[in-house]
Amino acid sequence: MEALLGRRQKVELKPVNCLGRYVVTKHNQWRGKYRRVLCITTSAILTQNPEQQFAITNTYAFVGDSDIESITLGPGNDEEGEFVITARQDKKSKFKPNRFTCRYRSRLLTDLYQALTAAATIGACSIAQKIVGLSDTFPALTWAEGAWVVISIRLSSRGIEVVAPSTGSSSWRIDFTQLATTAFAPLQSESSSATAAALSVLDGGVSTSFHPSLSGAASSSLAASYSTASMSPSRMPINHHHHHPTHP
């Protein structure tokens, strides 16, 4: 009816349930390089053509019968980093690699990993563990209101979380992309030969320290897990400011 009356219809730039949008360059063997806007929703990855009123060009669902098989990194860094989404156009198609580059690759992957994890939490995304990997959880103590409080530290490919051991609910989280600097240092008590560990995080000039209630091999395991996680695809060089360079 709007078209018949000659009225201009409103163009919806953002898909429903859009969590993040990034300008990317798609690299095609036959068509060469061209711009797309990659959108991450609660259930899928979508690409839009900015030259055609942001029309949706592809939709790759990651819930239910996933259209995405894998996500891997190519060469480059966060200035122009490459990543490959192996996916299918529809349920009858074969999985094929789709190569992209993005100036904000780490932030994009962090948003995507969070969307996959959230979908997996409600049992809707079976591919999440293959792409994101498992998290490691360690018992720890933190100093709060004049007393030591028992917590758990959860390390994942996206970042660090503090969770309540009794409920598993997260009370504090920081993505690796938000870190200004990080440190993992062994501590030794003056009255004991046992060695514990401290995980110190600096975000915007504010230091937060956690003391795992571990010793020996357990502390080494935490250090190794932290080192591995902090080198994940979603890790960004320090002190970067993040923007989503797309239309609102």
C-alpha cells in the first residue's frame, strides 16, 4: 500500500536482534574484493550490501541445524585481520569457506563468541563448543569489604570471569579486547614454602587482583590456561579503542 501511494518506505538498516555490526571486506575468487556489513544476531551471522540499501545478502544460522561448520583465522592483525567462515548457503548446499578481512577482527570475534556461548547456554547451539572451545574454572579468593571471599575464576577464549561457586552466576567479566595489560605472578608466603599465584588485571588504570586458592601444579595449570586463552583469536593489542564503523 505504501508503494502504491508513492510513499517512501523506511529502510531497516539493522536486522532484528542485532548484537553487533562491522564493516568487512569479502574476498571472492571470482568477484574479487567488495564491502559488506557483517551483522551478529542472537541466532545467525548476516551480511548486508551497503550499496543496495543494506539488503541482506547471506544468512548463516548457528542455532539448530547450523549453517556454520567452522571459523578460523588467516594472516594479519587487528589493523586488517583475516578470518574464514566455513558455511553453507542453505541446508542442501555444501560447506564452503568465505574469506573476510576486518579492521576490528578481535572485537568482531569476541561478539560472535559471546553470541554462540549465549545460544549454547539455552541448548540452541551445538556448534559452539567446536568453535569457542571449553572454559577452565579455578577456585580463588578475592579481598572484598575487609575479608577474603571465595570465588571461582573462569577463563575462556573471550576473557576472564569471576563467578559465584554456589550459583555459577557471573559477577564480573572482562574481555581480552578490553585489557590494558595483564600479569600473572607467583606469590610465596613468608610463613610457608607453598607457592600460590596471583592474577592481576589492569583495565583503564584500575588494577584488580585475584589470588587462586591453589598451589604447585594447580597454579601452573592456571598460568598455562591463562596464557593459552589470552592468545586466542579474540585477543586484541593493548590500549585500543573500539568502534563499530557502521551506520546506526
